[in-house]
Amino acid sequence: MKRYLIDRRSLLRHSVTGSIGLAALPLLGSQALADDTPSQQALKGNIHHSVARWTFDFLSLEELCQLSTELGITAIDLVGPEEWPVLQRYGLDSSMCNGAELSLEDGWGDARFHAELVERYLNHIDLVSQAGYTNLICFSGNARGMSPEQGLQNAETGLKQILAEAEAKGVVLQMELFNSKIDHPDYLCDNSAWGIELCRRLDSPNFKLLYDIYHMQISEGDVIRTIRENHPFFGHYHTAGVPGRHEIDDTQELNYPAICRAIRDTGFKGYIAQEFIPDRTSQQAKIESLQAAIQLCDV
């Protein structure tokens, strides 16, 4: 999990510029993909598929865009403004924009960070709107000794300073749910009840929760019932296998086809983004893992 904490923090604070790891990898062409991977079944069209940039950082963004178009993925998560032109060249959506946050730990639940966060988010809301995108990620940050109620009050006070601008520009702020048991100790928004209460207090269609299935399985379980009963509060979904944040296949405990059917049946029209770290040795096997995950979730 150390790799996850380091890599994602880096990608949230700075846009990726170029290939990470396999810089010499040639661009993936349609014929290369057809030759090297199992045949891609036609997607049903019920699920809008995305993939998180940071978990496939062994490909350059250009390569990931090319692969995404081959697999039927229509968007990429967690790409900053500097690299939006790359997505636009491939006709891909920036399904969860980032770059306004300070860090995963310093968030809206702590009033000390409000002044800087307000300035950064007001600027970023304009950038997201001008680019024609919708979702902008945000974080509660850590408690640092404060009670959950105090964190809620602080987050409400801070976010109300930017919500009117988000509403005016058609941007939806999405606070991600993390587990504090393993990956993000002391994180405030570590359970769906806390996040849902914040949604209720803000009472805006432009503030929702990014329901990370991996994190919430670790924090509280009961994933399908939670989605069915609270889906109006959830604006985006992330996947990964539990335990380990790896492939969502039968090596882990979650039943992703059943979860995705539950999401589909709520009438959800947003994105389900693959955010697992491939646990395979070769680059080709990692690509096949992504292809398999898309097929598994395409219900």
C-alpha cells in the first residue's frame, strides 16, 4: 500500500508529464492490440467506463488514451489541466478532474486550510467548466484530533464558499470516501454516513460523493445495500480488489458484476472507473487485466 500512497499523492499534486517507467514503449496501435490481447467483446452500453491514470502509469498518457479507445473506455480519471489536451485529441472525457486539492491529508474538514482551498478551487472550477468537464475531486483531509461533528461543521462552512460558483459553472464537487483502517489513517470522510450527512447539510446537486468500492469494503462492507439506499449521493465510483487493491477477478472478495448491476439498476449515468493496481508481471498481462475488468463490469 506504500506504493499507492506515494504514487497517488504525487499525481494529485502534479500532472503527469510523459511516460512513467517504460518510456521507450511504442504507442499501442489497433493491430498490436488485436494481435496481443484476447478479442474484445462488444460492450453493452449500460456502463460508462473510465480508468484511473495513476494505476496504469507504466503507460504514457498518450498510450493509455490509445488503449482506452481500443477497449471502449471513454474517459480517464485524475488528469490535470496541463494534460487535458491529450485526452481531447482522443475524444476522451476527463471524468474526475484534479489539481485543486492541497493533499489528501489537508482538506475541507480543517478550517486552517479553507482560505487556500477556496482560492484554488474557485480557479479550478473555472478551468473545469471552460474545458467542458463536470467532475472535480476534493477531500475531507485528516481529523488531527477533532471530532467527526467538528469536521462536518468545518467542511460545510468551507465548501459553502465555493458551491455557488460550482453551481453556476455546472461543476460537481466530488469528495472521495477513503478507508482509515489501512490506507489513509485519520481521514475524516472514512464512512458513507459521514459523507452523506455532509451532502445533506450542503443540499446541492453540485456536491456528491466519490464512492470508492475498495475503500468502503474495508471500512464498512455492505456495499450493494449502501448503493441501493443512498445512490442519489454518489456521483462516481472507483473499483479495486480487496485485499490488496489489485485485479477485480476471483482472487479477491468483491463480486463486481453484482455490484455493477446494482449501480446500473439505480439509473446511474456517471462513470465507473477502474482504479486497481495490476498485480501481473508483464506489461501485456497488465493490459489484459484492464480489458478483463472492463468486460467484468460491463453488465
